[in-house]
Amino acid sequence: MTGLRWGILATGGIAGAFASDLRTAGLDLVAVGSRSQESADAFAARFDIPHAHASYEALVADPDVDIVYVSTPHPMHHENARLALENGKHVLAEKAFTLNRAEAEDLQALAAERGLLVMEAMWTRYLPHMVRIRELIADGALGEIRAVSADHTQLLPSDPAHRLNALELGGGALLDLGIYPVSFIWDILGAPTTIHAVGRLVETGADSEVATVMTHEGGAVSTSLSSSRAAGPNVASIIGTAARIDIDTVWYSPTTFRLVLPDGTVQESYTSEVDGRGMQFQALAAERLVRDGILQGDILPIAESVAIMGTLDEIRAQIGVRYPREEV
């Protein structure tokens, strides 16, 4: 490995999960930054981190930090990732990558200008079961892929003041939940050629349900469903002319899948064996990319993250969701 030294920007729940998986993988976690010294100190003590900073500016200025994991809410991703890049740090930014495509393009350009890696933390892409699925597809095991479907549905807080329902914080099902099936569909089928989206909005104007039907090059179709107000099966399927892949709940985390022939014969069963939550695989990928000098990424190139934000922008336009900063 490169021996990259990691810093974590913000101390919320996802930051804790990532820190735990970094420790599981034996990677070098050296610093954390928060908006308060108390929060930084508590997080550092929890994960045995040597440097605790009372500001994000102090974190990105730390000479012992090589790469920063950005785990703030969606509207802050752009500002925080830009701060890290401007200070010469590689960046792994939580998904959804930014609030919209324009912000994503700005980070892409800045990273290229500075010769740094900027990468979306779509951790599902790097999980072992997804690696195996891409191998099966590349080997032609599914034949011609005709359709892909996935849902991400959870019963989450309905409090209008909660982050998930606050438009000023990028709230709504799409950026928190819908990014998973949309990115998955992109991974399997590539860019959509047509997008049709419907949604339901709550009293704050945030989306609570979003469904998409998209077509892709060659005529393949995809469907996705996301909800923050009801828990569904959270499964996914890739359907081809020679076989299909059924990914079990929860499809976007370490799980099981089956390769099923048209007559129902199960040709392959896969069971994930992963320590921790599985967020370490994206960190390992980032270290490999820096080591090899591949700053555009491979499993999820930055150009694809930018384009996916464009897809999310179009979905939001169709369902009538705009964030406050986009009104100016």
C-alpha cells in the first residue's frame, strides 16, 4: 500500500463507521477535524487518533494528513472537499458526491489542476460481491442484459426539522437513498438515454419517494425505487438473456447473490465474508489509485460521478425539488 495517512472531516455517524473500518483494515488514521475541540477529542479518543483538530481548516493544514474523508451533509461536500484539495490533500467525499453537477464539475477540475485524487465514497461499488458480479458480466454469464432493478427503502425520521427532511441540508430520499440504485444502474448499464421520474414530496418540499424508469444504450431498461418513509425489501436484480443475478437484502451492503439460469437452476451462489461494515474497500481502492498514479479512478471514475450528479439533477427537475442555494 501507499501508506497514505487519513484524516476524517466531521464526526457524525458515517464518520464513525468509516473510522472503524479503517482500523479493521489496518490503515493509517492519523487525524480528525470537527467544528469543536470537544467533539474532535471525543472522536479521537474513541478511535485512538493522534491528532484532534477544532476546525476543518486545521485538519486540512495538518502536514501529517495525505487524504481527507469528507463526511459532512450533502450541501457541505463541495466546500469541504474544495478546502482539502486547495491544501494539497487527496479527497474521498461521501455520496452523493455533491449537491448537483455544477459543484461536482468544479471539484473535478480543481483536482485535475492540482494533480490530486478526488473520489466519491460510493462504497457499494468496491464490495467483494459487486466485484464478482462485474466479473460474471464481463465473462458473458448473463448474455445480453435486458433489465436492471433496485430499491432502497427505509423507515427514517419524519420530523420536518431532521436533516433528511430539510431542503437546506440536501434532505430527501434521492441524495441519501436514491443515489445507491442510480449509481448501481449506471455501473451495470452505463448512462441513461432517457429518464422518467415521479416522486412524492413532504411538507418541507423534500422528496420522500422517488421512482425512475430509464432506458440505456442498446435498449436495456432500468427501474429504481427509493423511499424514506417506508421499509421495503432492498433487493436488486440484473436480468439477461442467458441468466439473471438476484442480489439479496441488503443488496448495497455485504450480502449474498445467486446466478440463476432461465430454467431456475442456480449456477452460482455467493456469500460475502467481510470484516466490519465494508467501507474499508473504497479506502483501499483510493490508496491503490494514488500508488499507481491513476487519479481519475477506475471502478468509479470522477467523470462518472459528475455525470451521475447530472442524472440526479434531471430526476429532481422532473419531481420538482430544488435546494435553497440553487434558487440564487
